Amino acid sequence: DVQLQASGGGSVQPGGSLRLSCAASGFTLDDYAVGWFRQAPGKEREGVSCINSGDANTYYADSVRGRFTATRDNAKKTLYLQMNSLKPEDTAVYYCAADPMGDTFTMATMCGDTYDMEFEGKGTQVTVSS
């Protein structure tokens, strides 16, 4: 079975950092574009970052560019999202996703609100509050 499980969430003060991880299993991660998404209560889902299968193209939402860094370790079948300078508006459930069409669509498209990645995992809560 395909599984994606995010972890590493928690509560942090504004300006703090968190590192999320996402363990993938049941498929060959190397062949898939991957992404981090978030959804806050009452808000639309937002694509935070997407990386293509070749790790050559990484998209970041304007709201996180310069503060968040997404990476992938295909050998460990794990994705990471390093989040620095966190703000209260970063509070959301964060989840990871994977899709085989990374050679067909741009990462901006795959992170956009008109595209749903094929596999999505359960999320982890991130709360930024003083």
C-alpha cells in the first residue's frame, strides 16, 4: 500500500523553526514529484513547495519563499520541510503528497489549486503562537 506520513509538527513561538519529515512507502519515490501542502481552518489548501522527480526544480509559494526549504532523500524515501522564521499565519495542518506526472506539469502547476497530486498523506499540525 502507498503511504505518506508527515511528522515533526508542534507548537512554536513566532520566529522559531520546525523541521517536518514525510516517510514514503509502497512506491518508488525517485519517479515521483513531491509536494508539501497546508490547510488552515476556514482557508483553502495552499501548495507550500513542490519538487520534481529529478530534484532539479523546486517551487515555493510566495508566502514561504526565503523561509522554508524543501528537500528530498530518495534513498531514505523521505521528504523534509525546514521551516524557519515561522509566523502565526503559518499555523495549519501540513501534509505531503506525491505524483508521477512531474515530467508533464510544472511544479507551480502541481502546487496550484487546480491540481491534486495522486497520493496524499495524513498531516501534522503546526501551531505558531506566542
